[in-house]
Amino acid sequence: MTTRTIARVALLVAVATTLAIAESLIPKPLPWLRLGLANAVALLALVRLGARAALAVTAVRVLLAGLLLGTLGGPTFALAVAGGAAALVAMVLAARAVPPLSWLGVSVIGSAAHVLGQLAAIGALFGAGRSVLTLAPWLLATAVPLGVVTGAIVVAVDRRLEAW
Amino acid sequence: MTSDLFSVRGLWRALTPADRIVSLALLLGSIALGVAARPSGEPTAAVVTVGGDVVATLPLDRDGRVEVQGRLSPVTIEVSGHAVRVTESACPHRICVRMGARRHSGEIIACVPNALVVRLTGGAADASVPDAVTG
């Protein structure tokens, strides 16, 4: 990584961590609903800087948000790792899809993978087993439109970052 | 791609055919999951686990409440009228409390910060019985 890339990754880490904490503080109409702006920053890193940068942004953001929110090492942190990792892997693979997906489609896949990764973690770590599937329909059905929205935010930001 | 991204129509136009197929497949998949995992049957007990270990089993034919120690805080679980709910927890977002009551076999209430899951067992859709076989 060049110094320039490291600086950009650090900037995106700061933005992602801030958004992750902000989102955890905002009251939501439905308790489990989350726009996923922190993951959107990982997607922006993937769009502008590639898979390694997206990995760095996700990993450091998850660690920092865990540290700042006091969840580090606990069950909430395990879910953040599971969701973040699932979304990242899914988005990196989706970005290589043929026929090509736009960044909106990549975002939708990342959003759905985030939900499924978290459910898998609840099933595997907390003894819920396949009962987690009863939670899946609503989570997945909302993940798709939310993925489109966060993807659109990423594309809009990407267009305004010409100077990068 | 310079379409307007701040309207529903603009967003739809920005989606490639592959985007649309993937989104539709995920939506249909979620409906299929909903049908497949549809809770049914009369559960007989609520099993409470913390980190995967069973810490309490509450029979549903008897009203009552129990307090168990989660990873973060004590959690109060109440059985009332064959339904189970989490009534108190000191976790940050209290999603478990806001999930309300559950009364169908196979349904769960999860409290992530406490690594706690309440699962309704027994009945036709018991999670230990593959319902692809039993119908």
C-alpha cells in the first residue's frame, strides 16, 4: 500500500467508525432495523481502493466500534464480526460477478449477507440452531431495499469524489 | 451511469438486469424462508440458553417468571397464557423486550448482548424435528 492509500483507508476507517456509533445511538422504529452506513463505507473502499482496502476498513472499524461501544470480545462483537465478514466476502465476490452487477447490486448482496452472517452466528453461538430461520424473512426482505439505498449513497458519494 | 439516485424511478433505472434478478431472488427467497420456517403447532416449553448452554426450561402450561444471568445483565423471562416474553433486561437496545411475546413452536427471542436465546420447543414445528420430513 502506498502512503496515499494508507491515508485514504484511515480516513474511511474514521468515517465508518463514526457512522457505526451514530447508528447505534439513533432510535429506530423497528428495533432490529439498521441502514448499514458503516458497511456502505466498506463498499466505498471496495469501489475506490479495492478488496484489500475494504478488508482493512471493515476489520479496523469493527474493532474500533467494539472498543468505543464497550462490546469488544462479547456476543454483540461476535455478531458484528460475523456480519461484517460475511458482507465483505459477499461484496468482493459480487463485484466480480458475470453478468456484471452494478454497485447497487453489490450493496444488496452485502446487505443480505450481513443479515445472514449475523443469523448464522446467533444459530451457531447462542444455541438457537435453525430456529434463527424464523427471524430471517423480515430481516432479508428489509435488507434488499436498504441495500439499494446504501448502494445509492455510495454511488452518489463516489461521483463527488472525482478529486481523489 | 449518471441517473438520478434520489427517486424510486431513478434507482430502478440504475439497476442492471443482474441487479434486478438478484434482488428479486433474495425477496422471493425471504418469502420462501418465511413459509418454510413458518411457526406452527403448540409448543410445550420455552428453553432459555446463554451462550448455547441451557440455563432454564419453562413449561408453558404454567404461568410464572424466572430471572437468569445473561452475559451482560440479569434477564427476566415471563410465561403467561402459553406465551413467553422477555420483560426485563439491562441490554442497550432492549430488542429482546421489544420483540414482545412469542407463542408458536420454533419461534425464538434473542438478546444478543446477553448471548441469550429463548426458544419455544415441542409441537409440530419443533426445531429438533426436520419439518421437511414431517410436513
